Amino acid sequence: MIGDRAHALLSASGANKWLNCTPSARLEETFQDTQSEYAAEGSLAHEVAELKLRKYFLEPIGPRKFNNQIKKFKENPLWDDEILKHTDVYLEYVQSIAHQYNSSPYVAVEKKILYDMYVPEGFGTGDCILIGGNTLYVIDFKYGKGVPVPAEDNSQMKLYALGAYAEYSFLYNIETIKLVIIQPRLNNISEYELSAADLLEWGESIKPIAEKAFKGEGEFISGDHCRFCRAKSLCRARTEFNISLEEFNQMKPPLISNEEVGQILERAQNLAKWVKDLEEYALSACLQGEIIPGWKAVEGRGSRQYTDIDVAFEDLKSEGIDEALLYERKPLTVPALEKVLGKKQYRELLEGKGHVKSEPGKPTLARESDKRESITNKVTPEEAFKNE
Ligand code: SF4
């Protein structure tokens, strides 16, 4: 089960980090590996997903046994009924792939994958491996809802694919690799295809980098990958990168250019994340009795709660307080009502009857990589001419 997953020093999920900053893996070893509540929630969802895939593809489980297992999962304090819905999206996707083939494809679930022929002591656990025809699918279920994770050129997925290819290419003629990330809470199903030859070439290209990373050698390189590094708060390379303003000091004109605005905004995003990491670190250090000069931990603003809301309200009513004063009646927002009604009823009863109008959102700044089309208020010469 996924909750018991062991991790390699050069883990596949951390590959983006150690490929970009080779000494990071050894530095991270000096920090405790703590699991967040989000990760624990993800582990629970993975266990449900695994059960569903096993039931469908590998070991038919009767309804009673299946329901008992689900009942056990529901005892977990992190349980949310949404897990059932989201794991169905994953199951349905894998089923749809399997149904494309005339004969049943090979399916492995929660498969230990060794990629140590490319990365020293490299191993991991793949959520689902499917081989149909000449195609090897590496399918990853992600329960996070922070940012959508793309399958395109994803190092974690490529490492799993390398390991799976090494294991199965003796039995199957694998020519194409499909990497798939299913992140149902963000409606993200991301697919990426590459040839087996390209995958193997990539594997060869990372061998020397992985060797360095295993030995803890190379240069500390700060970047977006620092977000997931256990050393992120105290890392000197990240600190120096964030506080160095050298390139901006060298720029002479009194007004900064648009190019510099872009660069500064880019830096500011990293800076904001870094400051937040430092604050979290400093708070936990202060709470442990360490000294962070100039700072201390204090009690935050408290909150008041009803000891028993039903008893309290009954008491208020018996004292003559009007019930209308105790509750507020608020209409649901359109997206919330759509969730309650379901898409079909929402379309019939609201959109279909013209009760919903769409307003464009306020212009907002986004990264160039954002999928939305860019907008402008600038009037083109043709438009200006038309309006004259
Ligand atoms: S915080 Fe960034 S620069 Fe520092 S070790 Fe980790 S990945 Fe490397």
C-alpha cells in the first residue's frame, strides 16, 4: 500500500530537484522527512484508487469485501466522500485505455519499479503500468489540487518509464511510451507521448548527473524546484539568489525597462515563497526554544466557538430572541449551485432558461506559459479607422 512506500535517495518524485541541483539530495538527508496532512490525504486516496484498480483488473473482489474495505477507509479522520468520485475518474480513464485493445492489455498496479540502471539505487512505485499493443503507459494518479502537473517531459514519469521499459521490453515489443497524469481535483488529465528510443536517450543523458547527485557533488542551483526541497528555508544558495540584486544594480537609467519589470516580477514570486518558508521555519524554531534574533513566537488571535450550537440557540429562543436573528440566508453562488444540482440539471434549469449570464473576469497578470489567450485594450489602426 502506498502509505508504506519507501523512497530512494534519488527519488523519481524528487528528480526535478536533484537533476537541477545535484547536491540537494544529500543535503536533504540532514533534514527530517515530515509528512503533511495533504500528503496523508493523498495516500488515503491512493489506497482507494489502488483497491478499485485491483478489483477491476487484477483480483475480482466481491461487493461485500469491497464495501468492507471502503468502510475501513471511511474510519480515517481524513476521509471525504469526494475521494470516491475522484478515484472513479482515475479508474474510468484506465478502463478507457484498456478497452481500446482487442485483447486484454497487461496491467500492474502499485508496481515497484527499479530504474537503478540509470540512477544509483533508483527505485519507486508506479501507480499503474499498462502495456497494450506496442505502447507502454505509465499512469500517475495525483490527488493534489495545488497546481496542475503536466506530463510533458516530466522527469518523475520518465524515470518510471525507464524502469518499466527495462523490465518489460524482454516480453513486449515496446515502441511508444505514453506518460499520463490524472489529477481529478483540478480536472487535469495530462498526456505526453515519446518514442522508446527518445526515452532511452534521455536515460543515458541523465546518468552522469545522477552519479553526481548520488555523491552529493556539483553546484547548488536555486530555482522553482526549491519549493519541494527540505533545505528550502535555510539553504544558502537559495538565500543568496533571493537577496542578490547585482544584475539590477548594474542597470543605469533612472527608469527601469519593461524587460526589467518582467525579471523583477519573476524574482518577486520566488522571493515571496522564500520569505514564507523562512517565516514557517523561524516560527517552528522559536517554538522549540531556539533564538532567532529580533523575532519571537506569540499566541495568535484566538476565536470563540459555541460549546453546543443547538443547545445555545434553543436557549436564546426560549429567552425570546427571534430565530430570524440567529441565521443568515444567503443565495448559493452559480458554481456552488451547479455543484449541488449536477451539470445536467444546472444546464436545464438555469442556463437553459437564461438565468445565468457570463461576465468576463477582470484583467489579470499571468505568466507567459498560461494557457489563456492574452488580451489588450490597445486599439489597432484598423479598429480606429472603423470607428471614425
Ligand atoms: S533549496 Fe534549492 S538550491 Fe538549495 S539545496 Fe534545495 S534545491 Fe538546491
